[in-house]
Amino acid sequence: MKAITIYQPRASLVAIGAKQYETRSWQTEYRGPIAIHAGLKLINSFPYEFIERAYEALKRRLMGFTHFHELPRGAIIATAELMACHRIVEEPNQHPHYKAKIGIKVYDIVASADERLFGDWQSGRYAWKLDNVQMLSEPVPARGKQGLWEWDEKEHKIS
């Protein structure tokens, strides 16, 4: 199964369904099952509004959650389907967070205020649409990599 490493707390925001798009500086042609790997790094340099909203979203969904340092790291924490990879473009008189370009056509992306806050929606980046996200009952330790990488889920019992 393909896997993508995402730093915390964004990885857990994907796992609980609060973040449906993973924004990246690069695109992929891959579509299909993908494992969500929480990287070892914990990012602490977010704006206050991000921290406040992320904390509230995680607290609502994760029993006993009190601090970002408690989130699993260095592990597969969810599986999903990578449905699409949209190029984020800025249209005249439009906010860039709402548009995606596929070929020469521009499409609207429905992204909530939290979604925009939880990603990097600068024009020229890519919004990877994730669907059917299933958080694992227990994190599965795994070593992450840059880019898309192969994770052999058959070696690990996942539920």
C-alpha cells in the first residue's frame, strides 16, 4: 500500500476526518488506498488560531487528549483513499483557497475555514483529496519516508 508521511498534529487531523485535503508542493498521478503515517516530527510553529482549532477538533474526537505531544508519532495511524490531486490556482477576484485546476479546467473546491487553516493553500500547490478515512484502533510503528512510499500492511495486523 502507498503511504504518505504527515507531521503531527496534521496527521491526526486527517485521521479523525477534520482535514480532508492534504496540501503538498508536488502532485501525484497515484489514486487509490493510502496509509497515513504520522512522522516523528511535531510541528510547533503554527498560528494561534490553528493551534486553538486543531486542539478543539482533536479533543472532541480523541478520548483523553490534552496535548499535541500525546499524539502518536513514527506510526501508521489511518488508511484512506486518495481520490484526486488538484492544483491550487488563483483566479482574478477569487480567493485561491476555493479553486483547483485540472488540465485547463478550473473547479471549485469546497473547503471549510478549518480545512483552509489546517493546510497550506498557496497558489501553485496541490490539494490531495482524501476520502474513506479509517483511523486505526492502535498506531502501527513504521519508519516514514519522503514522497509516496510503499508500506507493507500485510506484515502488520491492522484493524
